[in-house]
Amino acid sequence: MVYANQALATLIDTPLDKILQQPFTQFVFATDLERVVGYYEARLRGEDVPNEYEFRMRSSHGHPIDIRINVGISIADDGTRTSIGTIKDLRETKRTMRDLARSQRDIESILNNMPDVFYRTDLQGLVTLMSPSCKEVLGYEADEMIGQPLANFYCTPAEREKILLAIQEGKGKARLVEACLKHKDGSKVWISTNAYMRADEDGKVIGVEGIARNISERKAMEDKLTTLARIDDLTQIYNRRFFYEEADKLLTVAHRYQRPVTLLMLDLDRFKQVNDTYGHRAGDELLIHFTQLCRSTIRETDIIGRTGGEEFAILLPETELGAAFQLAERIRAAVETNALRLDHVIVPYSVSIGVAVKDATEMHIEKLLSQADKALYEAKDAGRNRTRIYDDMPV
């Protein structure tokens, strides 16, 4: 365990400093240990295993604690896999569901107190029952939703259809279907729902019943992890790996429809001297400054990535060689005339640029980068602070 919050320490009644740097399995109830370890090892191997499941953790006194874990894998650039998860205390939910089976009177109590949203609709999709928890999740009072088409509260008709299709394919039952709903304030709310066809005493289907859980926080965490996997932390543009992926997709489309694509390879001149003279903070600020200049110059359809320490690449779809050269010169001139100002100190710098255009053959980004890189180093050898075109280089 390399990170845990205080909520976990409270859940298992164990001081936080006694949790960190300990195996997670130390806190799993013995009878569930084999299954949890099996899922964990299979997930790290990249196998398809459930991301959400229930088991029991062990308190400091040895008592079992019913929980549901939602877990995923974060993959670093070096391939290191880290397991990241959130844990939900199910003890109250388990007790609630047992009470639900006892009497109708208890059902009303449960609906008033359960954190998840319990709902029912008739065969026309009109809401016939909604638990008060909808107020916290969606901002509506239950009375505001009852009698309304449930479809009105989904972000798009496709989100509602997704659940209905899952019920159909599950022969009347759908489990853990994720969908996007509209909060009363207009924001988006992600839910995970278990739903099933509800029948009367004669077995005739009379509607749909389900329980929906707010998973917006989990979705936000997933989005953040996705962003971290794609974006360079310092400059907030694509990192090398994701730039390569997106560039290859664009090149494939360009080849299929025989459309022009040009690549710029950009390298800040004597960047090490900036670090040595002004410090590494100045070097970081310079990279950010340069990135902002580039983004203010290129189009929204162009993609830019940081491919090395002070090395960048820009892929220009629907751009012929001449237009690409002009853009490169605008970037170079902008750098030359917009020195970085840092703590009342002016830090001048320049950039060398290599330009390569995709030919008629099918081409991957590595080949185009190699051509632009050769042009870039021709610009460096010619004295820096200039643009060179790969096609113009002598054979």
C-alpha cells in the first residue's frame, strides 16, 4: 500500500501509519483472500477481470467488513502497473437490503435513508416511484420526478436506450450499466445502475425497477488518469506516446483519402545553457512559454506534442509544404521576438525547425519524424534559429 486515506483507516479501525507500506492482503478477510489475490494478479497481467466486486476486509479486531471495491490499473510510461481503487463500506447497505425483504413498512424507511437511488417506471417509462436520495444525486425532489418520463433525465436518448438494451440482452436484468444523467443545475451525473423487469403477481411485466449509484467521482478519477496517460505534465500538451498514436491515426486517414499532411520538428536552441545560466525553473518556464506561443499560432485541428526534453512536434493536416514552411517561420519569428520574462529577467531564446511532408506512400509517424528530424539538424548545423525543409536537403 503506497497511499490510503483516513477513511480506510477508520473503516478497518487501524492507524494510517500501520496501513501504508503493508500488503493489501493483510487486511483481507481470510476466506476471501484467494479470490482477491487471484483478481489482483490477473489484473496486473492485463487479463479481463471484474473492476467492481464485493468481498470482506478484516478489522483490527479480526471482524469481517463487507465492502465493494472499484479498482483499475494505471500504466506509467515505463510500463509499471499500479493498482488504484476506491472502497465502499457495504455494511449499512447489506443491513438495508435484508430489512427490505422483511416488510413494506421497512421499505419506506430504507427508501428514505439509502444513499443510492431506488426507482420504478411503468411500461411507458413514466416514473412511478423514486427514493428521496434522488435529491442529493440529481437535485430533484422525488415528487418532481414521479409521473415524468425517466428518459427526460438522461443526457441523451442513447443513454436511456443503453440501459433498455442491456435489460433486453440480459433477459430482463441489467447489471452495472453506466449512463449519464442531467442534474437539475444542468451538470452531468454519471450513475451505475442495476435494473430488471418488474412483474405483477400473475407474472405479467408491469415496468422496470432498479437501483442507481452515483459514480461521478469515479468517472472523474478515470478521466484524470486518462489525461495523465496522454498529457505532458509540464506543458499540458500531448506526451510522446499519445502524440505518436494520434499522429498515426491522422496519417492513416490522410493516406486513405490522399490528403496532404506536413510535420514540423522543433528543438529549442542551447536549452542546456538556459538551465545552467538561469536555473531549472527558468528552463521549465521556457518550455511552457514556447508551448503557449505554438498553440496561439497553430490551428485547433493541428496536433502538438512534446517528444523529448526540449523537442516538440506539430502535425498539420490538410497542409501543403509551402503553408507549413510559412507557419514554421511564424513560430520561429514569434520566439525570436517574444523573450521569456521571469522575475524581471529577460531570457532570450530561439528555435530550430525541420519540416517534412507526407509523400504518396503509406507512412507511419516514425518515418515522417525521421525525415523532419534530419531537416531539423540541418537547421542546427546551419547556425540554428532557422527552418529547413527535408525535400530541400541535398541527397
